[in-house]
Amino acid sequence: MTSIKTNNFKKVSVPFFITNIKAGFPSPADDYIDRSIDLNDYLIQNPSSTFIIKVSGDSMIDSNINTGDLLIVDKSLNPKENDIIVACVNGQFTVKHYHLVDGTYYLVPSNKKYKAIQITQGMEFECWGIVTSIIHINRK
Amino acid sequence: MKKIFALVDCNCFYVSCERAFKPELKKIPVVVLSNNDGCAISLSKEAKKLGIKIGTPYYQIKKFEKSHGVRFFSSNYELYGDMSKRIMESLKEFSPHMEIYSIDEAFLDISNQYIKSYKEYGQTISKKIYQATGVPVSVGIATTKTLAKVANHIAKKDSSCLGTMDLIDWEEGFIDYFLSEYDVSEVWGIGRKNAGKLKELKVNTAYDLKMMDERAAKKLLSIVGQRTVLELRGISCLDLQEVRKDKKGISSTRSFGQYVKSINELEQAIATYVDRAAIKLREQNSIASLIHVFIRTNVNNKSHKQYANYKVLKIPHPTSYTPDLTKIAIKGLKEIYKDGYLYKKAGITLIGITSQDQTQYDIFSEVTKDTLNKEDRLTKAFDLINQRYGLKTVIMASQGISKPWKMQRDFLSPAYTTRIDQVLNIKI
């Protein structure tokens, strides 16, 4: 007796067929699905836990985060080594790289002008969310 | 299989929404004020400790700002509404069967799930919601909705519960103990009046109510009371209401930020309220056949001449078309308006609501001028523009461009999650 393994359920997009079928020559493009790119779908995996934040300051310029940039932040994700995170340190927000060095966690800037912050026991530290994308507007 | 319900509700919801974006407020006393910054409607634990109660007028607690560093905020419904949506969306992952009970509470039916420890399950829920949204919640898990409310209440009041309480993984004796510590007036569905009646019969606690003869309960409190008794016994009588019932009456009322004297200003206000209510009416595909309009002076200011009046008008052809509804509402307003008074509040309610006839369109056909009349097309365009570009992009001219009577909200925080020009700004 053979056993059948069930697949993991994947999301399947059902093509939505919209075209006026008029008498005459059909367009070769009719066979293709009418769709367009949705940036929301592409950039945001978990809409209910994703927030947008604007930043100012130069501590992360070497990571391409500049004053006026918007960050897409997902609060549902857990920080991984070298993630850029939004953190609350002693009641204040900051955006830095999350690094583990010799068993200790650090918040590391991307600008030689600034020093890394060691996360210690006495400190109030909370990872607010992970920066998944950086939006830099060139021209409005 | 036995039914299991989880009641998830947010801890001081409005305050928590403010704190989610202002971490410096975490241990500070915070108060959120009602419409017009009138009175306290949400208090942080620290604010409660100062003796401030829900409903206390702002002018009575203003002094706490200097003396105890209390931070006041105006109600930011745009923010709270969006945060609520996010929380409810996050809860869906725990069960597709959910009843959104209020802006910050939801019942989940978690009956057909394999759950080893209900306490741990509840903690998983609260951890997940807090991480995803920044709002702390309490979870109560039990075999009926009424008991889940009791469990949730215990979880909130007793910090040793760490935010979750279940009334399942306990021996009956322990559950009865918890019920005996629970005042009967706090039981869901038992109001103050009924609690009074019950206490006269020496039914003082939830346990007493549980042990009450159900026929006696029915006699005293009607069938609702009998159901409550059965629910306290673990017999589920109340199902999840997963689909929001269409509203039978849609109100839009507000108190004015400044007193309003002229009929012109009142007309503007009424037109705005009609617009708001009509949008909700169209959202549920309904039409209204009656409209109730009222105006009144400030009952709390005895030095002002007092006047209050209302009128209910029939809508000759039931509709959801804003201009028609507005015309009728204004007509009613003109009939009740009296000159020489300082008006403080006005509002309208759409009643006699029925479902609009559904027109089925073939998905391959085009919607032509023939299928929709002019009013419907205008309304559709109106709604579409406002949906895409934000409410109030297109408004009826009768609503007025500058609105001196608008709500006073001096302590309004930014709409962090709904407007791109008001997102959180971080200095890095």
C-alpha cells in the first residue's frame, strides 16, 4: 500500500481574465494575465505588525540610512545577527545594527564618528522591530 | 467536543496605543481624554494610583500635570482604530473563529485545537500581540464566554497571573473559589440594578449566582439571567457572533468645542454628521427611512438658558444618498431651532434601516450609464475618491470649510500609522 504525502499548502494565484472578446482578431497579449507590481505585497510580509518610521541623523550613513529616509519596520520578527533594528534604550528610540560579540550584544552605528552601545543587564533594552527596507526618495 | 473560549482584551487600550510610540511614557501616569478633552476615558496604572477615575472631568485633574507629571492626551481615534485593526488581524492566526466584541476586545473559539497548557497558550497570545503591536493584553480562557470574562478579569487584576488566566486546568473546587471572590455585579450581563436585586437575596458573588436555582434566576432576571447562571456552570449558551450584525440605527453626534449660536453653523454641523452616518449606511449596503435630529444646550451649565429638542422625520423615498438625507435633516433642524441659545451638542440618527436591493452584475459586463442612475454614480464616485485619497477629500459644501464648532483636541498625538506625514520620527 502506498502512502501519499500531502503538500504544504501554497498560496495559488488564480488568474483573473479580463478582456472584451470582440469579433475579429484576438490580441496575442490576451493569453497573458493582466497584472501589475504591488509594492505593498513585495515589501510588506506582515502588514499588521509593520510600521513606517522616518529618521534624521547621520549615525547610520554607511548603511545608506540618511536624514529624511523612511524605514519599513516589522515588529513581529526576532533580531538576527547584523540586522538593522529599531531599539528602545532607556526609553529612547534608536536605529542601529544588532551584533553579538563574545556573548555580549551591541548596538552598532554605521559611522566612524559614533561608538557602539553595549547592552548590559542594568539597561532598559527592547528590540522594537526589524528594519526590512529603507526608502530613500530621490525626487518627488 | 467541549467548547473553549479565549477572551483577549487590551490593557488600558488608548493609553497603551500612545505608549507604543512613546516609550518614555512607560512608567509615567498617562491619561487619555474623551471628545473635546472633556473627561478621562483611559488611565494608566500609575494614574489610577493617584486616585483619578474614569469619567473625571479634565478641569478637576489638570493640576496633576504639574504636581505628579501626569501626561494628558486627546483621543486619537484614527490611531486607536488602526491599532485595533492590527491587533484583531494578529489574533486571526490563533483562530479563524473570532468575535470582535469592541475596539479592544475579542473572543476566540479555540475549541478544536490541541492545547497542552491553556496558561502557556494564553501567554503565547499575549507575547505575540505585544511584540507585533506594542499593546499589552490580558487573556482569559474558559469553557463559556461568561467564564472567559471572569478569567480575563482575574488575569488583569492579579499581576502574578502574568497576563493570562484559565478556568480549565483547575479542579472544580478551585474554580468555585475564584468565583466566590468575584462580586456578582462584575459578572458579564449583570448590571448594577440586577446586582442590587440579587444581593437582596444574598447572592453576592459569582459563586452564589452559579449555585442559584436557574428557574429562580429566570424569574428574577429573565432568560438572560438564566443563561448567565448556566454559563457560570460551564454550560455554553452564548455562541460566538462572528459576523457583525448590520446596524439598526446609525448615529453621528458630537459635543461642540465652542458654543454655537447661529443656525448656519448648526446646519454645517448637521450636514457633516449626516455625511458620516451615510457613509456607514452605504458600507453595510442599507438605506434609511427615518432620520432623528436633535440639538441641545449645555445641561451642566446652569447659568445658561436651557433648551433641548428633537424631531423624527420620514424620508419619503428611503435612501443612502447624502444630499437627500442632508436636505431632510436640515428641514428638521429648522423646525426645532430657537434663536438666542448657546448650543453645546447636536446629532442625527438614521433609523428605519433596511437592506438596499442588491443588483447582480455579470463579471464580464460593463457598468453602463443605463444600469446606474445619476445619484448612484455620484455617490459611488464620492465614496471611491474618499476611499483612495482619505476621508474628507470630497465633502458636501453644506458641511462648511472652516468649522469653528469642531471638537477641541489640544493634546492630540500624531496619526503614526495612518498618515505618512505623521509617522514616528527618530533621531539616529
